[in-house]
Amino acid sequence: MDLKHLKKEWEENILFPLTKIFPERKKKFLSPSGLEIPNVAIPEDYEYKGYLEDLGFPGDYPFTRGVQPTMYRGRHWTMRQYAGFATAEESNERYRYLLQQGQTGLSVAFDLPTQIGYDADDPMAAGEVGKVGVSISSICDMETLLKDIPLDKVSTSMTINAPAAVLLAMYIAVAKRQGVNTRQLRGTIQNDILKEFIARGTYIFPPEPSMRLITDTFKYCKEFVPRWNTISISGYHIREAGSTAVQEIAFTLADAIAYVQAAIDVGLEVDQFSQQLSFFFAAHNNFLEEIAKFRAARRLWARIMKDRFSAKDPKSWMLRFHTQTGGSTLTAQQPENNVVRVAIQALAAVLGGTQSLHTNSKDEALWLPTEKSVRVALRTQQIIGYESGVADTIDPLGGSFYIEHLTDEIEKQAMAYIERIDAIGGALTAIERGYLQSEIQESAYQFQKSIENKETIVVGVNAFEDQEEVELERLSVDPEIEKNQVERLIQLRMQRDNVRVSALMNELETVAKSDGNLMPHLITCVENDITLGEICGVLRNVWGEYHPQNWI
């Protein structure tokens, strides 16, 4: 039976006569990545090489259907709500509240000064302390942040990049004070500097020393914190900057290739560290494309690790990822609609096989979310997990002709991007030349243009608008927080052993100038009350700061 021939007959005899009377909504249907959407998918629409080669079984190569044999039949994904604001005390209260509400892992948001290595009392931090995340300047702040939270039982994700090694050092030091063996610690540091150069901008040091901090972390955690994910290679911020779904996974995996190669270049065996790599993706509104994106990313990474890097351990082939629903898709207009958007995006992440998930709150396009809106966001995950039934079988959309067609197309186009990046000289060279940035900018421009000309409808923004005023509870950050943080730092510096501090900072400078591993020295420094800003200041003096080229 020739299905392509039969489909053509169906179109000519049944479909086209009807569409002459009742035309379709669009002349051409395209996904947000520009992939052509067939009117109805048939098996011949994708290049089926065979079940085991294309799909396989869950927990087995090429992991299209999931990285674990049981997936959510064993346990649900980690419900990890991203939170952090104001002081360590207030954030600690929010974390304990979320854990009481059924959250199963912590996810820490840091304020901008912390993200770029400045203490709360630095002039560069003025006006930003505690505004978009929690302010952490010292081990005392970290200890307060984690008070009464059992670090041997709770998995913690920290969204921190340029100074990630320092914040991890603080976390390890607090765990030691709690009496927790570091080999028991579970969690993730984002630690992904390449995407900062591409899409986000919270970098400090030039690329080479930035990569060194990352590989030092790989080496240290392999030996002392083996259950910790030493990097979360992020497509989320690439997507939020305006990329398509295809670009999101292509550029993320290109970055991952660069990190793997950097680790190999400093003497690590691929199977020694690759199981501590994790990924972080966005979930946006095009439900079916997002599901296919996750499946394509898993399959593509398995093939890259197996064929390109000759990894032997099947665990090294697994792409494990956290998902966050799309912040840039939320609207300030009619914010209640965001509850629906988040539910659709979260369902796509689950059907795509995510390992952990953050669901955005409805009011995040307006201000920091309130406890009530955070609770609704968490309940969204719980309803999907416990009421919808989608977690009861593995990869329930696997075998859908359209899903498999879309998975194939996304994989092909993403691989074509990776090959172009390889031809340029790899991700770092492509970043330095502005290639990735310009591709993202062009996609963002085209998407915005499609909203303005109403090819893309955003409910409440360019269609179905109303003029009602937003009436939601608002969370605000007390400006006194900055003053109090500064006073605490003054007290800390007066009470610590400053002779010991001076000696340790000199040692840190010496190690930074050598090729020794910085992690043990960072832990010792924070244990002796040396602050984040002081440590980053030493490293700035040795390595300098990164200033991007004007590539536009």
C-alpha cells in the first residue's frame, strides 16, 4: 500500500474540493522554528530507520523515549520552584513554605550583584540588593539561607554562573557545618558561562579563565561531591533571548560539546565527568514542537556522546534536563491567562520527559510572585502529576506520526547548525565572531514582527484585548534590606581574623596564577569569612574582566 499515493488521492478528491469552499486559516502552516506542518502526518513523512535506531526503549539508547526505564511510573519529576528574593532570612522562609506545600527540591535565585561577583556593600550593587533574587555575600548569608533545611535530603539547584564555584564552595562549607558528608550532597550549579556570553550577560572573567573555573569544578566534584551536577548547560536563556526551538537545542548542545572538549583537554576521561552534566531548557507555547524538541535533544546528545566523544558508559549518553516554563511568554495584560500558558508548557515538558520542572507564576511579568501565585504554579505541576494520568505511561505520544516527523526535523536542523558551528571553529569561536548572537537576534526580530502584523496571535496583547485594570496582590522588596546587608558585612569584617584573611587571599592569588585546582582554596576562603566580592576581586585582578567585542 503506497500511503503517499493514497494521501495525494485523498487531498485531490476530498480535501481540496472542501477547502475551495471553506479555506484553511493560513496559506502555509509553520511551527515557530519555521518547520512546515503537514495537514495530516503519515508514516512516510519521517525517515523511519527502525524502532531501535530511532526510538528504542526508555532508559536505553538513543533515549528518545526517556532516560529512565520507569520514568514517572517510578517517581514523579522533581517539582523545583525557582525562588529567592530580599534577604537570606526571607528566602529561607519561602523555601520552607514551598517544601511544606509538597515541593521536592530547592531552586535558588540570586540577585544581580551576587550573579556578577559583588558584595552588597559594593557601589556597583547600589539599588539592586535583593531585588531579583536573594543577596548572598558570605557564608553567613548562605548558612541563614539554608537554615533548618537538611542538605543530605534535599536537592538544591543554584542559578549562578560566573561565580558558581564560589557559591558552591559556600554550599559545601555550610553542609560541612551541618555535619553532612559532601558525598551525600545532591543538586546542580548552572555554571554555564558560554550562554552568558551568548544571551544573558552576567559574565565576569574572560573565556579562558572562566572555562578553567568550570573544569576545576568538574575535577573537584568528581572526587568529593559525586552526586552533584557540576553544570546545567542552559538553552533556557538562549530561548528567552529570542531563539527558535531548533536554535535552542543546537546552540545548547554546541556549548556542551565545548565543555566536554575542555574537560578532556585538561586530562579528564569523558566517562569520569559526563554523568555530572545536566541541561536546562525552556518550555514555550507551541505544545507539539516543544515535546518533539525534548525528544530530539535526547537522541542527538546520545549520538554525539557515543559517536563523537567515544563515551563507553551508557549513562554518559543520557541527556538529563530541568525545564522552566517560558518567562518571556508571560503577559502583563490579562495575567490570569498566564495560568493556562504555564499549564500547557508544563504538560509539554512532562510529555517530553523532563527530570525536574519549575512552573512560572501568573504575575511574573509584573513583579516578584506572591506566595499565593507560587502555590498555584506548584499546584499546576501536582495536578499534572497526580490527576491527569499522563505520568502513568512512558512517552505516551511516541509513535505519533506527526511527533516523530517533528522530532526528526528538529534533530536534522539542529545538527546542521552544530555542523556550521564546528566549521567556524566551535562554540567559543562562534560566540567571539557574534554568529550565535546574530542568529538569535534575527529570530527574535522575526518573531516580534509576526506579532506586530498578527501572523502570531498573543491572546490579550494583539487580539482579544480588554481594558480592565490588573488587580493582583503585589510582593515588594523593602529598601531597608540593602542597608541591613551592608551593616552585616561591616560586622563580619570586624569580627573575623583579618590576618588569616589576608594570608588566604594571597594564597588564592598565587593559585589563580598557577594551574592548580581552585576549589579547595575557595572552600577554605569562605570558611574563613572571605566574601564573594573579595574572592572575585582577587580573580579580577589576576584574570581581568571580559568586555565583548562590538560584533554588530
